[in-house]
Amino acid sequence: MIDLLNQAFVKNGLLTGFVVVGGLMWFAYFLADRLTRGRIHGSAIAVFGGLVLAYVGGRLTGGKNGLADLPVFAGIGLLGGNMLRDFSIVATAYGASFDDLKKSGLPVVVALFAGVIVSFLCGAAVAVAFGYRDAVSIATIGAGAVTYIVGPVTGAALGATSEVIALSIAAGLVKAIIVMIATPLVAKVIGLDNPHTAMIYGGTVGTNSGVAAGLAATDPKLVPYGVMAATFYTGLGCLLAPSVLYLATRLIFPH
Amino acid sequence: MVIYGVALLAFSSLLGLVLGDWLGALIGVKANVGGVGFSMILLISLTAWLTKRGWFQPLSASGVVFWSGMYIPIVVAMAAQQNVLAAIKGGPLAFLAGAIGVVLSFALVPLIARIGRPKRPEEK
């Protein structure tokens, strides 16, 4: 009986995913309503709940896809995978204002460059503080602080050790997770309540999943604006980190 | 029909992602550059153009609106499959490298947001 049930859940993974995420959403909104009286948005709690489940999944299986590594919850992997994520993000643009997007063009370019360079510098500085003195390792960890994709791309291009590449991915993951959790908390302080600031935010912070989840938990209407800017961030990071930023690092640490 | 909206959305997404891959290859970067952004611009322009001609009916639009409404649950599912374990195992170096950058990036947002925003009379 249990076996049959289990089989049905595994075979219809995507449906299981709908049920699990639906239940999680309901519970999160219930908590937001009752415990915080709506002060913390339900989706912020849901995203945090998702991260907790990902941690539990990781502990249980030792894999790297969180809850989705448990066969019963493999459907979560499809539901939250890149394909459907991009698909639904694009859908949020329906009804967004073209004029708002165009108006913020130049400041978004500034935000993209500033965001990539500042994050790289922070990561690089921390690497130096922890005793790294070779430009390749410093640049790879700096790149990881940009996003968890820029890190390994840079590390592979420069020939960093796998230990350093793993650290750079971890730094990028930490960034994405902090952005997911902290965005709704700091939204008021940084004035994140209009399309213009949302685009600047997307360009400066940049990490795709962090921006996507952070804005969803702040104000879903702002999602397309932030994501539109963030979509250029990883690309710019992959362009700058292994080239200009690495060369600049080598000027200071010539090994 | 609902499928018209879904198909238009899928078409915009695919074309945008292909453009992003091309742009990445063009500038010699191993990443998609702006793909989702191009998809969004395509979707906005196509639906505006079709709506003006009366070819994009409310029922077709519901195929797009449904997926836009699925966005938050999909993001929650995405959160549930992050490698949280690796992030925690990265230890203090990974934590500080990620966290300090986020704090400074957040601090930059209101500063950069001043550029290009219509100036209020009290600002010079």
C-alpha cells in the first residue's frame, strides 16, 4: 500500500511538486497572517521554508539539489528548474511598462558595472584576509562573490584548484540565499518600491535566483523590472572577472 | 484559446534565450547574456502589437497570466533545490565573501537610483 503510494508520487513527480509547494505556500501564508500579522510577506516565509527544506534534503542525501534529490520530491526539481523558472519570469513581464524600462537604461548600466566590481572586490578582499596570495585563487573567490556561476566559470578559465572553485560556488550560494532572505527586510530602507529602483536593485545585486525570489517576497509587481536588469549581470561578470578584474588582481599579487 | 497565450510566451522565451546564448558566444563568454531580458522585451512588444490588432483575446492572455501567477510557487520550488548545504559548508570565508558584497550592493542601490530619476524641485 505504502509502496503503491510512493510509486504514484515518484511516477507523477511534477504533480507531487505542485501539491508540496501548494501546501508549503498555504502554510507560509498562514504563518505570515497569524504570527506576523502580515508584517512579513507570506512568500518571504515560503522562500525561507524552501531553503530549510533544501538544507534538510541536502543532509539526507548528501546531494547538491536540496529536496529534489529525494526521489519522491524529484518533481520539485522540474517545477523549480531553469526552464519553468525562466518561462514564468518572462510571463511576469506581461503588462510591464516599456517606458519605465527604457527610462532606466543608463543608471542600470552603471548599476551592473558597480555591482559586479564591488562584489568582486569584497570576495577578493576576504580571500586575501584568509591568507590567499595567488591572483588566480583571489580572482576566483572574488568572482564567486559575484554569482555562483561567475565563480566556477572564472576558476575554470584561470585554472584554479577545485577547492578554490568549490569555495567560490559556496560564496555565490551564500550571496543568493542572503539576497532571498534580506531583500524584503531592507526593501523600505533602500527605497525598493518602484520600477526604477527595482531595476537598479536588479543590476547592482544581480544574482538571478536571489533577485527573483527577493523581489517576489517584496512586491511581485517589481519582479520583471529587477529581473530584466539582473539578466545581464552574470554575463557581465563572466566577461569582466577572468579578464580585466583578474589582470588587475595580478598587478597587486603578481604570482 | 489559452494555448495561443502559452505558445506566444514559450516562443518569446525560446527566442530570447537563443539571442542571449548568441550574444554570449559573440563576446566570448560562457554564459547566457540577457536572454530572459530579451524574452521579456519580445513578449511585451508582441502582445502589444497583437492586442492593437485585436488578435490577442482575453482568453489567450489568460495563458500568459496563469504562468505569471505561478512565478512565486516556482521560485519557492527553486529555493527548495538550492545547495544550501554547500553554502553552509563553505565556512566563514564563503559566508563573509558572499555577505559583505550583498551589504555593500544593497547600500549602493539608493545611491545609483538617484541617477536618471526625475529631479524633484528641492534637489539641485
